[in-house]
Amino acid sequence: MNFTLNSQRHIWTIAKRELIGFFASPVAYVFVVVFLLLSGFFTFMIGGFFERGQAGLEPFFVWHPWLYLFLVPAMGMRMWSEERRMGTIELLLTFPITPWQAIAGKFFAAWTVIGLALLLTFPLVITVNYLGSPDNGVITASYIGSFLMAGAYLAVASMTSAMTRNQVVSFIVSVVACLFLILAGWPPVTNLLSSWASPVVVDAIASFSVMAHFDAIQKGVLDTRDLLYFVSVIVFCLFTTSVIIRAHRAG
Amino acid sequence: MIEVRNLTKHFGSKVAVGGVSFKLEKGEVLGFLGPNGAGKSTTMRMITGFIPPTSGEIRVGEFDMLHNPLPAKALIGYLPENAPSYSDMTVGGFLGFAAEMRGLSGEAKKKAVSRAVEMCFLENVLHQSIETLSKGYRHRTCFAQSIIHDPAVLILDEPTDGLDPNQKHEVRSLIKRMGETKAIIFSTHILEEVEAVCSRAIIIDRGNIVANGTPTELKRRAVDAGAVTLRFGSGNAKQIAAKLEGTPAARKVMVLSENPPVVRAFPKTPESASDLARAAFELAGKEAWTVEDLHVEEGRLDDIFRSITLPDTKEVRQ
């Protein structure tokens, strides 16, 4: 029997099960609807989408780091804590699969739901194209950046979810961790830091932030370094998830 | 099929399993007995690859669970304690998922699901969501999951827990039937279950194996095993006891009841039980006692279980 060939199929089987779970419970619907409502509210009411008089989606994307801060941990908090609480983790990890396949399957399923919510914002793209002539390259890059950023948050939520069987604890810890990812590069915080730390240190801390990388992508520049940043946050957090799960099993 | 050598598990400073070794072949049903917290579940979790042992070796079929877990896990079907399942799925959906995780697809998957459904009597609830099911059905759903790929090895942690007597009977006969072609380990608190189903039993106490043998062998170790009990229509129990004590095979005779007179004679050695029975029978004929009942006690698993796992009988444990 060749077990490596089955790897992708196992990831898909787990992802499919997770998606069934998301859509059998209200989780997926609530996420999509709340995301659409909130992003609409911020874009039009606070972002001044029409008042700006510019054809672009900056007022939409600029809120994403903050929107995801609460929505993505809410999405990911049950990922592993629920398995532990229900005892199904014992079934999952005694199937002939590697923990990696389970981690990846669960991650991709939740990421897909987020991607779906993001796709459903397409009327905005149509609107700006109808009203003016925006730079669609910038819009595409921003969508990619936003999706990657959501993936980074989700990986953090996966990690904190593996730490505890309590979903509330998992949610709060991941919000705090994601908040760090935002604030480390947020100008008010970097200004504060620069008053006592050397610029090298401030830059080093700021480079951990999603803000700098997301801003760059939002300007329409898909730099490999920015992409690499998001991918490495995802890989690091998922790897940590596997370490936590292994440590928990070892007792 | 299964070979476990010097398996230990420490949780911090607490020793959950302290050096367990045994072997199990195809066609054997092994009963795991022991008080709560004795290390039964921990041992099973290590064999199934859910938790890594602190030290020791586990072989399933020809594969090493620690170094080559995937093919080893593929051979095992596992019913964890409390029979967990994904409550947001339907029974059919859950079993289909389990079949896919076992590498089955298409026609083979359909066949496997319908076979497991039939064996566990789940036809009526196939399209029902698991969270709406009663405990017995949930339990059987998880049981069905464990046999979905017709595994060579079955590990069942309290498979009859929470079932009603009819369901218990069904599960027991299922285990017994499957035991002819598989290697099965199951844990239980119910001793009659061990007698009914197992070809061998292991008693675990505080992380160590304290007894290992066929149910008959274990019963022979009970205090009462081999004792001859006689009941009479009339007569003086004390006088009869004194006469019986005079026979060479008897070690001790107890009066269990004066009216009707019932006495129990214990043999000198377990092997001399039949000599004692014969002697008692001959003596009864000579003395013209009105014997209404004469039988040799088999010994009860309950007694042996209690005598080797109770904390205040440590000296029996060696």
C-alpha cells in the first residue's frame, strides 16, 4: 500500500467533512452574512466609499485586518478544541493518516469558507467598474492579500484551538495573538516603541506585523517577500499546531 | 497479530502503565479487566497509536506502531471509550467518512457501509443526524465505524457500556462471531461478559498485569474453586461436617446452613477436587445420608477479581 499517494485524498476527505460540519451548523452562514454586513457598513458608512470620489476599493480593504481580528478566530476556535471536547480526536488520529493531513484538511476547509465570503463581495467590484475605471490589478492584488491575511489569522486560531478544549479560551487567546500581529506594525505603536528602542528593533518587530505586508499588497505590488511572509506565518502556526497536538497526546 | 513488550506510560510522576507485555493471535478474543483507573484505556490508546508510550514496543501484524504507524493503524479498528462520533453528521455520512479515511471509495465504500450498518442494526437511523440519536444508537454507530474496513485487529474500549441487555447480548455475539477470524481486545467491567466471549483474559491493576489466562484458569484461582458443596434432606450438619473432615482429600469443611443442612468441603489441592467429590459421594452412601445436591464449585471470576485487585489484599498479588 502506498500511503503518500493517499495523502491528498485524506486531506480532501477531512476538508469535506469539515465543510459539511460548517454548513450543517450555522457557523458558515453566520460568518458569511456577518462579514458581508460589517464590511458593507465599514466601506459605505465609515470609509466614505462614495464621498471619496475615487474609483477604488481602498475603503473596503483597509478594514479587513480589523474585521478578521474577530471573525476569523470565531471561525477557527472550534477547529481542534471541539475535537478534544467531544473525544473525536481519538478517532481522527487513530485513522491511518498523519496529523499533518488532519491539520491541513481542517485549515483548508475553514479557509474555503472565508474565501467564499470574500468572493461574495463581488458586487463591489462591479459597482466601482460601473461608476469609474479603477485599477483592477490593484483590486485583484488586494483580494489575494486579504485572503492570505485571513489564512494567517486562521492558522493562529488553529494553533490556539489546539491548546485547549475550551472554545472561549481559544477565541480570546487567538484574538490577542492576532491583535499583536496587527499592532506590531501599527503607526501609533511603532511610534511609541521608537521612543525607547533602537530603529533596528522597531523595524524587526514591525516586520512581524500583517499591516506593513498587507499595505504593500494593497498598493498593487505583489512582492514575493510579502507573499512569503503570509505563507510562513501560516506554515509556522500549523507546524506549531502539530507540535501542540503531539505534546498533548504524549501527556 | 499483536505483540506488546514492556509497555510503560508515565503522566508526570504518575505511572499509568508500568510494564505490560502480552501477545495476541488471530482467532483470539482477549478480555481486559481491571478496576477504574487501572490503565486499561491508556494501554489501548497506546496500542492504537493515539498516545505514544514512555517506553516499550508495540507490533501490529508485521508493523511497528511507533516507527511505522500508518500501515499498523490501517490494520486496526478502534472503538474509543464513550464511543465518540461527529454529532453534526448523519449516521450514513459518518460511516461514509470513516470508510473514506480507511481508503475505501466508490462501490467498495458503499458495500462497506451497508455491511457495517447491517451488522450493527442501524438501518432505521441511517439518515438521521447523530446528535438526535439515543446513547445505544450512538454507541453502535461508533462500533460500526470500527468494523467498516473489516480490520484484522479490533480494539474495543467498553463496547457494551451504556447498552440495554438486548443490545449487550447482540454486541457480545457479534464480538464472539468476529473473534473467529480476527484478533480482538476488549475491556469491560462485566465479568460474565468475559466468560461468555473471551478465549483469554488479562486482569490489570495499577498499571500491571496481575493475572493472564483463560477464564477457566482464572476461575480456578478463586478461593472456592474445587470445593464440594453438599445439601441434605435431613441430618445434623455439624456431625456430617466432622465425618467429611475425616476423609483424606478434605482440607477443611464448613457448615453453610443448619436447616436444610448444607456443608462445603475444600480439597487439599485444587487437583484433588474430584477425589474429594468421589470420597464425599462414597461416604454419603455408607452413612445413608439423603443427599439432595452435590456439586463442585467452579470458582467465580468476581471472587478472583476482587481478591487480586482490592488494595487490602496486596499479599495475594505477589
